[in-house]
Amino acid sequence: MVDTVAAMNLIVCMGIVWTSICRLRTDFCRLNLLPRFKYTLLLTGSLIAGLPNVVFGEEPSKSSLVLSSSILIYLFTDILTWRNRK
């Protein structure tokens, strides 16, 4: 049976990946190196955090789920700022 925490962590981390890819595709990130670097790091980190079984051979903990969820919530609360950027 699939571990609930692992499944939720994977879903949340894929949300972070999706948001990072969307923001990397904006003209703002294409023209500015620092935001592009930040969202590339966030994308890479969330891919690794979403699949700890494959990368490290460990199960995700509840604390990693809370951290990933808080990052995703932050990205969603900042959506109005990014909606105005082209």
C-alpha cells in the first residue's frame, strides 16, 4: 500500500515543479538571471524532495511534507505579483 505521507509529498512537490516551470517561462525570468537561477534551484530541489525513495532510499517525513507545503502555499500567495509580469 502506498504511504500517505509519501504520496502527499510527491503531489505537493510536483505542484512546486509546475509552478517553477511556469515562472521560468515568463519573459521576466528569461531576461533576468537571478530569478531564473532561484527558480531553477527550487525546481531541482523539489524534484529531489518529491522522490526521496529513488534519490536517497529514504521515506519522506511529515516535516518535509510541511516544508514542501509551506513553499507551495508561498508560491500560490505570490501569484498576483507574477500574473502582472509578462
